Amino acid sequence: MIKKYFRWLWFLPLIALLYAAGNYGLQHLVILPSFAALEKEEARKNLERCLDTIQGEIHHLVMISGDWALWDDTYRFVQDRNPEYIESNLHWGSLEGASGINLIYIVAANGDIVWGEAYDSSQKGKIDMPDFPETRFPKNHSLMNHDVRDYEKSGIFLTKQGPMFIVSRSILKSSGEGPPMGFLIMGRFIRKDTIRSLIEKTRVEFIVKDIWDKRLKPEEKDIAAKLNVTPFEIVIQNDDFLHIYSILRDINGRPVLLLRASIPRAIMKKGKNAAWFASASVLITITLIAAFIAVILYTYIVNIRKRTALIESIVEERTQSLREAKEDAVQSQLAAEKANKAKGEFLANMSHEIRTPLNVVIGMAEVVMKTAANERQRMLLDTINREARSLLGIINRILDFSKIEAGKLEPEKIPFDVKVLVDDLAKSIAFHAEQKSLDFSCRLSPDIPSRIIGDPGLIRQILMNLAGNALKFTATGGIHIQGELLEKKESVITIKFMVKDTGIGITEEQQKHIFESFTQADSSTTRKFGGTGLGTTIAKSLAELMGGEMGVESTLDSGSTFWFTLKLDCQEHPVMAADESMPSLDNLHVLVASGIRSEPCLEAENLIKMGCLPEIVTSGKDALSRLRIVKSQEQDFHLILIHFQQPDTDGFALAAEIRKTKKYKPVPIILISNIGQFGNGKTCMDLGINGYLETPVREDTLHKMIRMILKDHRMERHGGKPALITRHTIAETFRKNLRILLAEDYPANQTLALLHLEEAGFQVDLAENGEKALQAYIGNRYDVILMDLQMPVMDGYEATKKIREIERERAEKGSDKKSDLSQPIPIIALTANSFEEDREKCLAAGMNDYLTKPLNPKKLIAMVSGWTEVRPTAICSIPEPNRLSGTATESGSVFIQESPPLNFEKALSEFMGKKNILIKTLNQFLAQGKLQVETIRRAISEDRTEDIRTEAHKIKGGAANLTMDALSAIASELETSEIGEPLKETSELLSRMEHEFSRLEKFLQTDRI
């Protein structure tokens, strides 16, 4: 019995193979055809989506043309051809950028062309259109129909410049009423970037080709011929892709373009895989059946039915899986179509939705600027206006992001001052940082050349993108922008910019994708080209476009540092602004109308110090009388200074009366007001007033204004036109013209000197040691150098000697005799020592002058001004030595002194009332001082005398600048003491120094400040 059944087992493999073959045939006859039909249907839908998208572009053009054709202004323009219409509306920069328009023709009803042009940004300008007449359209032209009042015709139009979307509409009034005044023809080229945009909308790869192009392949010509009788044609390319073709007809119904869409054969792949897996499963099942039968021969035949039922269950599960896979594919297709539709709507509305509110902001800011109450408000409104326009430019660049990917965006190469660019950007960032109570700093290395060649707009956009991100993600701490010179090879330099923040940081996984495009998942924040998800992508692309690279270093919850490098050309011979010599003020005859005053006229006293000859009157009536009685030329007034408040009139009325006098109409007038009000500047310009100041008026400010007005007045006599000079004009002029190099390594001294110099209007670069000062001097032009004597790496003496050697080499070469670079630069020594031997050592090293610490702001400004010839007053070459309080220098007195460790009020005055900067500087000084004390302690134990004196010297100067007289005296005593003396005395001085730092720390922790 068993042997009999075993005979049938030999037939089981054959049966299994036959069954598998039959099952595979069944799959190809039943299942795969359904997948093929589904694949064909998907290809047809994708083709329709492409055609619908193209038709949507035409409809979009129709909507745009409707805004122009149904418009009273266009209707009137056809009649009166007013040029203001052209100036206000027909600008290709805005037309192409906003709506992608390439062609506009406005045609009168008789066919005359009122205005017509074509523009193509890829050809960088206007282009000729041979397909359009130059002056007049024939009456039977296909784009016109004179028999229909509300005529509209749109579609595709094939030109010699290439195919384009085109629409022709009757020109009617805004209400839609007639009669038609003519026709508006509007077109947009179908370029590669147009097709790429449509591909992004449809997510279907397709191309279009000119049917009449001789380069069309023979097989494509055959397909085009077939498409005259069938709506589409499918060609199986391979197992991975199929092509579906269709014809695009022009505005007259003639076939002009062949559209080919490439569709992945994902559905058919799934069908074949399903068929294969089904056959394999059947084969496996039969094999199992054979095994089961063998077992059954030894057990019960009845179990065969059970095993058969199990097989049927498995087959049913496989069939159900196939049904579910098919349903999932259909649902995925529907979801993709919905997403594509939403994306298309978003992209269509994005440009208008962003530009509309932004243009309102710009317009409103400009309106409010005209009614600003003071200079600060004008500055803030100007910042709003400037940054809004910058944002508008960024939006335009984002919308043109495809140009970057296509390699069509070429950076500009223009000369500019990188330090002025970064300084201007820093003002905007600082304002936003202040609003969030964040620390902010912006510092460029002094060895970076000022004048370089590149694209300042792109550089500013990169920095604004990175700084904007830092502001957004930083709640506490600070933001710092730094720039350093990496290398210089001949005339090419590499600059590295860094934007550091203390914000939320970025994980390592996020850093891998931070520069990728379209990383935003939320569609509400995703824009056409990535929205905020493209910020760092654009910045990186722009940096690479300028020959650089970009990276990020970050730790989660500890902040981030974004950096980028740029390769730029530097100007070999930068153009220096020639500082024309200012007129002399000696014997300048000035009429001063002092008006209502309870104290002596300070301006008159200052005029006398300047060498002028002031004459004072106390009312407007007296001023006019004094001007009328002048007889001779020698008695004429060269300048008139008016105080606004007069007992019988006001300054404006008095100035108006003076200007009515023919003899004194050209004489410069300066108006001084105790209260600045909006409109004063405009009124001054209307009345011909040359200078305007608000009290209190500093002597140096008045002096600079008079010299600038006289120089400007002399220019006017030679045909120039002077402008109103204000305090801002003075600061801007002298800030641009005078540049100082500060070589100082101690942070507290750096802060104080920078504060006073920048407040006085000077442009200051900082070098932290003598070597960096030397590098900065070689690469830049400075008017004066402030040189600390004791610095690390290279001290002030050595740096000065090397600078003088360079100057001598330049003089010997004689190649630049007319340049200021061949003249010795003034070098002013800064030191805490005031001994005669120190002065002699400075002069021997080649220094010109000498300032002792603590730095007195008046003496510092006077010294710099004297050497740069900003003021005519004589400057003392050797300032008086610093005089310390006697009580602070008495031995042991500091331990029992209960007064504060510093004169806070005096220090606050030295810092010009800027309390936050003073407190920050004190904390920096305290932290640095603790490190210096430890350095001194180790030096004492190792008997390193020179290190002790060096650190004590630095503490002495820093403490003196911060009005810490007791600490300065202890440091001075430690500096001059004999270190070889008993260790007890040196240790006692160090203990007293530590005690003073401890008192400072407690003082900063109290509420007394």
C-alpha cells in the first residue's frame, strides 16, 4: 500500500512545475493586464496634469493681462500716450521679476502700435521680435478681432526667439465698458527654467520640443504624425520608464510643440513582483504538500483535507495582500495629487502676499520719517526702511534661487570698503540685539585691507542671514561677528567671517542637514524655493559662488558658530580721499546774536580761542542795525552766529531778514537752538542757513563746523552747491577722514580708549600686540598710532622701530613720493610710567609723543587731534604725570579704608555716563586681575622679576583708568620694589592687591551701583 502511494510522489515535482507555470500564465493573463491598465491610466493622468499646469500658466497670464487691459489708465494711454504711464508701469525689472512677463504690446484699434517691447533676462536686455510688426498690425492679424467687443485670445505662439505663452485682449475701461480702444498683447517665453518650474509643480518629468525643428528625431516625427488623430501616444522605453507623448497646439490650432512625459513604471514592477511571489508561493506550497503527503502515508489520509484547507487559506491571504497593495497605491496617488495642487496654489500666491505688506511697511516708514520728532527717531525709521528694502531684496533673491542652481547668477566685482559694510550691518544687528537684551560685538581684524573688490550685496546678505538666525534662536547671552584674514597671495585675499551665538545650538544630526534645501516639513513655513528652510542653503550657495565655503560648529544648548570664507581681490592702489586744507580762522570777523542769556556767551569765548574776532549783540533788532552801519570792506562780517531765542524775534525770522539784505545774502549763517524740533533742518535749508547745532555746543564741534562751512562756502563760489551742516555731518566727515590704530593688550584700557575715540568721531582699529599692530600698519593707511609700551609677542618699542624702518625703506625707494605713505606716521606712546627716562626711551625708539595712564579723555582727544590737525589749539607734548591720592599709597591704609574701591562717579564720567559699559569693563578687569595675581604669585615663588613688574605695570594702568587709586598705588609700589628684598614685603604687597580685588568684587555684587 505504501509503495503504491510512493509511486505517485515521482509525479509531484512535475505537477508542481506545471502548476507554477499555469499560475504564472494566469498572472500574466489576468493580474498583470490590470496593472498595465492602471499604469496606462496613471500615465494619462500625469500627462493631463502636465497639460493642465501649462494651461494654468496660460490662464495666469490671462488674469495678469486682464489687470492691464481692463484699466482706465491703459485706456487713456492709448488715447493720449502719456509718457508718465510708461515711467510708472512699464519697467522690465519689476515686470519680469514679479510676473515673468517677457513681451507687452499695446495696439490701437486701427492697428497702430502705441508701445511694444520684448525683454529677455537670459540675453540681459531687450530683444527684437521679427514675428511682430514694427509700427502697425494688419487688420486680419490672428491676435486681433475687431468684431468682438470683449475680445480675448490666448494660447501658445511660436516665434523665432522660441515658443511663448501669449494672450491678446481688448482694451476696455476698468468697469468693462467700451468701446474697445485697442488690444493688449502680453507674452512670456517658454524657457528651460519655465519647464523646471512646471516640473516642480507637477512632480512629473517632461520636456517640450518644436515639431518643426529639423533636429527632431525620426521616431519623434512619426509619433507627432500619429498624434494628429489620437490624443496621446505611449511608448514603453524599458522596464523602468515609459514615455507618453501629446501635441501642444498654437493659438490658431496648429500643432507646434511635442510634449514628452517620462513616467516611472513603479506599478508594473509591483505587478510583476506580485506575480513572481505568487508563483513562488504556490511552488513552495506544492512542495509542502508533497512532504505532507509523505507524512500522511504514515498517518491518516484524512489529514490531506486539512492541509488542503490550510493551503487555500494561505492563497486567500496572498490575494488579500494584493488587493490592499493596489488600494494603497491608489490612495498614495490621490494624496500626491492633492499635495501638488496645494503647492501650486501656494506658489501662485506667495509673491503677491509677501510683497504687498512689505511694500506697505516701506511706504509707511518713508511717510513717518518726514514727521520724525528728533534725530534718534529718524535714525530708527531709517533703519526700518533700510532693512525692509534689504528684506525685499532677499525675497527677490530667494525667488530667483533657481538661477544659482543653474549657474546664471554672477557675483559683481566692484570696489568697496568691507569695514564700512560690516559697520553699517552691525548697527542694524545691534539695534535688534539691544531689543532682546543681548550682548553684541562686531570686530574685524585690523590686518584685513579696507578696500577690496567683490559683491558687497551678496556678502551683506550672507551675514544678515546668519545674524538673523542667531537673533532668532538666542534668548540670553550674546551674538558676536568676527572677521579675520586667513591668507594673502599677491592681490587675492581669503577672509573668514564667523557669526557666534549662545543660543539653543544644533544637534549633530541636524548639522548634517542644516545646509540642505527644502528641509522644512511644515508646509505653512515652506516657501516656493524653501522659505526659511533655504536660509542657510542660500548663504552657503552664495559663499561658494564667491570662491569660498561655509560650515557650522555647534553644541546643543551651548550656542553655534557659523563660518564662511571668501576669496576676494584687494585694490593694489586704493583711492584715498584727498583732505583739502581747511581755511584759517585767524581774524575771522563774526557777528554773534546771543539773544536771551543769563550767563556769558560761551560761543564768543570759544571763538576768541580759535583766533576769531567776535562782536556780540543781544537782540535781533541790534543785529540788523549793526549790519546796516558797516561801511568799509574791512569791517564786513565773514560769519553770522545766531541763537534761536531772541527777546524781540526768533532765529528763523532774524535769518530771513538778513538774507533779504543783498550784501549779506552770501554770508554764512550758523543757527544754535536749545531745543531741537522736527522741521528745523528743512527750515534752515529753505532760509539758506549753512549750519545748525543744538546746545550744549562743544568747542571742537563749533570749530569743525566753522571750518567746514568756510570750505563749503569757498566751493560754492567755484560753482558747487553747499549742504546744511549738522552735528551728524561733522561726525560722519571726520569719522571717514581720520583713522587711528590702537595697539593695546589690556581689555579695560581697550574699552576706555575705544569709547572716547569713537565718541569723538574717529575710526579706530584695534591690535592686541605689537606684531598685529605692525601687520595692520603694513596693510592699511592710518593717520596716527596709539602704542602701548608693554605688550606680549612684540612690545611697543620694537613695533615702533620696525615701523620707522619700513618708512625709511619707502623713502629711499622714492616710488611713492606724492603719497602720504612716504611720510612718517605720528606714534603716541601709552604707558602707566611717567618718568623722564621712559620719555627719552620712547623718543629714542622713534615715537612722537607721550601719554600717561590713566587716560584723560580731554588730553587723549587733544593729543590725537593735534597730531592729525583736526584742531588748531596747541597740544602739550608731555602730559603731566598721574597724581595718585596720598592716602591710598600709605602703607597698610587700604586694609582699614572703608570707602569704595573706586570713585564710581568719576569713573562713570570717564565712560561718558555709559553705566552698562563701565560695569562690563569692571567685571572684565576683575576677571583679568585674578589671573594676573596668580601669575605674580608664581613669579615670586620662581624669582622671575621681569614678569612681576610686567603684570604689576598692567594692573597699575588699568586700575588708574578705572579710578581705583589704591590698587594702582599698590601695583606701582610692587612694580618699583626690589624683588630681591625680603619675601615678606613682596608677599604683603600681593596680599594688599588681592584684598583690593576682593573689595571690587563685593562692590560689584552690591546694589550701590
